[in-house]
Amino acid sequence: MGGCWVCNPFCGKCKPPVIRKQCPECGRFYFPEMKPETKCKKCGAELPDYIPSPPVWCAFIGQMCAKPCEQHTLVPDEGVSKPCAFHTLPNK
């Protein structure tokens, strides 16, 4: 991938994106993976439960990954799996 000048944490192209959700009432963003919250700090509304995405097969590293970036669809040119600093093992 390459070509990025500044990393956008929500992009997800070269590393897993930061998950952000919005309050259904006021639209305030919250980050359920960083700080689980049950009520919105701005309006007090009940926040929906965070359900993580299911693990996917990462073709780039040749293993299952719980928090994939967009590189999980890439097959290395040589056909050999590459290491990934952001690989997250799925919970069993």
C-alpha cells in the first residue's frame, strides 16, 4: 500500500481502523474498543452494545485475524505469507 502522507486512524487500508460508533440520539462519537460506555456522556441516551466483527482469513499473513485491515484481501506477489505487526488473534 503506500502513498499515505499522514495516517488516518479510521482509514483501515494499512492497519486495522479504530472503531467509532455514534450515539443514536445526539450523534456524539464514542469508541467502544477503547472505553466501553453504556450511556452517552452528552445526552444520557442508552448506547447500543458493541458487537465485534467476526474474524476473517487474512491472505496476506495466511492466518485468521480478529481485526483485519484492507490488506487481508492481498496475496503477496511471491505467494509467501508476510508478517503483520497488527495481526490480532481471534478469541477462542
